Amino acid sequence: MSDSLYLSELSPNDKPWDSHRASAEIVSALYKDIGYDRYYQRITNCSRWLEFALRASQTGEMSLKLFSAGFCRVRHCPVCQWRRALMWRARFLKFIPAVIRDYPSARYIFLTLTVRNCPVTELRQTVKLMNNAWSKLTRRKKFPAMGFVRSLEVTRGKDGTAHPHFHCLLMVSPSYFTGRQYLSQKAWTDLWQSCLKVDYTPVVNIKVVKPKKGGDVGEVEALVPAICETLKYSVKTDDLVADPEWLGEITRQLYKLRSISVGGILKEYLSEDDPDDLIHGDLEPEDDLENAPKLIFDWSEIIKRYAARKTR
């Protein structure tokens, strides 16, 4: 296949397709080993081919845009998990200019809330505890956010435990940093501990979302890193493939649990429902790909790459 045209070479921005599809093969094999035959079949058949449309930018540069594909939508499929995160980010980036226009003076902070590691068999119960604590937190008078986006991430401890934690992007008033609303690191920690009703001090991290040097705090670019951190994968691929039994248990524990929550002012702009469209969710209204030239790439299990389908 030395004369093949590879997706990663033709479009360097699309290199992640190869690594995510290769990881999907590992996850599907693990599901087969632990008796999840339905998930094994679905992930095995996921994104076996990709159809891209060729489109020209305003400067005349040609690029590829995904036009058609078949996705399995299994929660822990590396390809679908990646695509879902991309669609969430695209959705967020589409509405955030309207928020900045309507609330130009608003500031943003990035909050991480954790709990102690728990046995993976108790993950569902622990996430329920965290959700209840978050609900209490948002109702406290001290809670300063006008709006928020909160996501759940679960990482695997070296001892096989689960470490669930929340990533939260909070929208606060411009007076937050100078008025009585301001909460120090310790105040956030005490508040989260109180809502959790635990006898230990949970780890809490708080960062101000700042623009690049010389930039404006109201610029969309200032929020991109925090958006990416908030709306990333719920479980890292490395953790999914580390142990088949852990994969099986986390699949059971997280079944049908919502991983992203939106509240306050931001709920007027952003739906918290998972993206239905994993293909075109990031297209702009003016993007018309129907009549554009197309290229189809097929997955090669042998070389672990997407290669262009040869026409006769």
C-alpha cells in the first residue's frame, strides 16, 4: 500500500483519526474478552470508513471536512468519545460570542472539585453524592456564579480505584473579585466540604480565566483553554484500556449517567443534551458541502491508518 494516499498525510489536522480508531480496536477487543459482545460488535464497526468533502477557504486553501461516517455512539468508544467532545466544544464556541455580547463585563473562573478515590464498584453511588453536593452548592447564598457548565471526569487510580471529579466553568459578575462575593481557595474548599458532608478536606482548585497578554478578558480566545478542559473526555483512553475488569465495571457504573450540566444564564444559550450529530455539529450555516468533491478513506487494521479508497 506504498502508493496509497493517507488521511494523516493529506490532512495533518486529521491525524487524530488514526490514533482514536486504533484505540477503539483495543477497547472493542477488551469488551469482547469480558462478554460485552454488543459493544464489541458496535465499536468494531464504528468509523470503518470516512467520507470527507473538499472545501476552499477564503484564501483559496483546500481543506477536508467530514461529510459522512458511521458511528457506534457507545459511551466509551474512543472515536465517539472524541467526536462528542469536539461537538460540545463547537456548540459552546458558537454561542459564547452571544454571551459576551449580552454580558460584556462578565468574568470567568475555572473550578475543579474532587472527592477521595472510591472503589470502582462504588462509583455510581459516589457520583450521586457529588451531584447532590453540587446541587446544594449552587443553592448556597455564597455561590457566586451567574451561569455555569460542569462536567464529570473519572480517572483510574494506580490501585484500580476511581477518582471522579468535576470541572466547572463559572460565569461571575465583574465585581466578584472586589466585592463580598469573592471566595478564597479556602472558602471554596470549606464550602465544598460542607456540601459533601465529609470528614476530610477535599482537594479544590480555582483559577481565573485570563486573556493572553494584551488581550481582552471578553475575547472568545481567552475562554478556549477553559472550554477545552471542561468539555473533554469523561474517561481517558489510557484508563479505559488499562484493565478489562475496570472497563467493564466503569461501563456499568456510568451507564446513562449525565456527564455535562449547564445552569444559570448559560442555560439560555446552551442545551445540556448530548450532541445528536457527531458529523456536522460544528458546521456553520454557510457551509454547503453537498456539491463539493468527496474523498472516502477506509480503515486498515494492518497498518492502523486511514487510506483513500481507490477509484476504478
